[in-house]
Amino acid sequence: MRKAGKFMDFETFKNELMELVIQELDNRGIENISLKFNTINSPDGMTDRLIATVGDSKMSMAFRLKEIFTDFENGVDMERCVDRICNTIKENISVIETKEGDVKAFITDYDQVKDYTYLRLVPGNSPVLKEAPHRKIQDMAVVVSVHLVNFSDDNGKSVVVVTKPLMEMYGIDENQLFADAERNSIANEPIVFTPLFDMIKHLVNEDNMPSPEDMGIVTYIATNKTGFHGAAVAAYPEFCEQAAEKLGGSFFMLPSSVHEFILIKDDGRQKAKDLNKMIKNVNETVLEPRDFLSDQCYHYDAKTKVLETGLKYDKAKEKKAGAR
């Protein structure tokens, strides 16, 4: 089996991975599994997946090929990549066989679903927006997702974005859909503001670090209670007002991922173009594609109560200064 390395292109990797997974499933005596490649519209964009289907089931397992390929390029052996996929397939066969009917019965009944709907923030050009009811916030968009709490496992949460056909089947309108999701989000996933310094200090376990406040910089992380899709707190009513009170005035919002924002108090020294360069660099070098939200920062003016892109704010500020 091929060792990890950087001498295989994505298409070659994809095909070899498929062949080896088929062989390993056969070696383990796992039958009735169909494999195929597919490109899926997901909130983070078009993604290449390896789809594993059990028999005639309408449910399937979808593996993100680009992320597996990245692991391979970063040193994970092909054998390990194949092993992970086959382990996941083996662990979920019985789940799919026994829970498919339960999932269908749950997701199609709004009386059951309504208490498990939550707001979710996605990129403004996400493919799901073609089918999903949504509301724009600058170049981002808010959708509603259903948390399948009884069908999730230790590997993560299972969520489904509500589409227009699904909403119509529920017999509700967009206002009710978003009102219910907002209520659940605020009640069960309240806003959490954490000083950035506290988080960094916890991660590096260093007592003598100078805090950003010591250097005249006020920074917070804004997310929700669980930290899962926590950037959605930006869509909560009065989020900006609460953040301004916490930071002590106007601030910049940096979308570090779909799970949180970094908030920086506007002390007049920051430039949106510089913040945007930092955001773009992190998005391209650190962030997983599925966690991408935006390449630009936003600014909230505590006096005028206006939220806009950082570039728009800077441009208006420069124009105002030039008119003096």
C-alpha cells in the first residue's frame, strides 16, 4: 500500500483510495456497500465526496475527499486513510439500517422538528442558498438548520439545512421558520463572549504572557454555548449592542470561522485592508474549507448602530476626514 507523500495528484489519489477501500471492505467481509464519487452542494461550497450507500437505503455516508487528500499529503499513510473510512462505514451500517425510518419520520414532522431548529451563518455565495430560505448579513447569509440530536454520535452533530420544499411541506412560512430557530438559538445556544487572552493563555498554559489589554488592545471571541456553528450569534437580536457594551464601544468583527468571530475594539488604529489580509491568510493556510465564512472584516458603530464591511467603514471615514 502506498505511503504518504506529495507525489500523487488528487485524481490519482481519489481513484486509488476507492480501489483500496473496496478491497478492504471485501477483506473484512463487509457486504452490500455501494461506493461512488459525487460533488455535493454544502454550506461551504461544492465539495468532492466519496459516497458509501448501504443496500437500497436513501441514507448514505459522505467522506470529504479533499480533506482526506490533505491528510495524506501531510504524512498520513494511505493505509490509515483507508482504515478510517472502513471503520466509519462498519460503525454506521447498523445505524443507517435501523434509523433511516426514524430520521424520515422526524425530519418531515414540524411538530417534532420545531424545537430543534437553529440559526446558522454561511458564506453569502453558498450553493445551499439556491434552495434554502435565507436572510443576508453583509456578504454572509443566515439559514435554518435542524439538529438531529437523537441521530448524532460521538463523532459529531448531524444537521440538515431546511430547504424551501421542506419548509413548504411543514406548512409554515419563512417568518415562522426563522422565529422558531431564533427562539431556540437564544434559549439553548446563548452568546458567549470570552477575552481572547484567556483563550490563548489556556491553550499555551503560560502565566507570564502580556495580555492584549496591557498593550492597549481589547479583543474577544464571540461564539455560542457549544461553539458549534457559533458565528450564528451575529444574527441574534441585539448581538452588536451587547458586543459594543462588552468591548466598550465600536468594534471590528473578524470571521475566524463558521464557529466564531474575533471582536477587536475600534481604537482608531486598525485598518480594514490590513485586517482583511490577516483573515485571508488564515483562511487559505489554516482553515478547513468547510469552516470558511468570509474573507473580510466588518465594523459596528456603537453610536449610529450601523454594521457594515470594514472597507466601507474605512472609506466613509477617509471621505469624512478629507472633507474637513
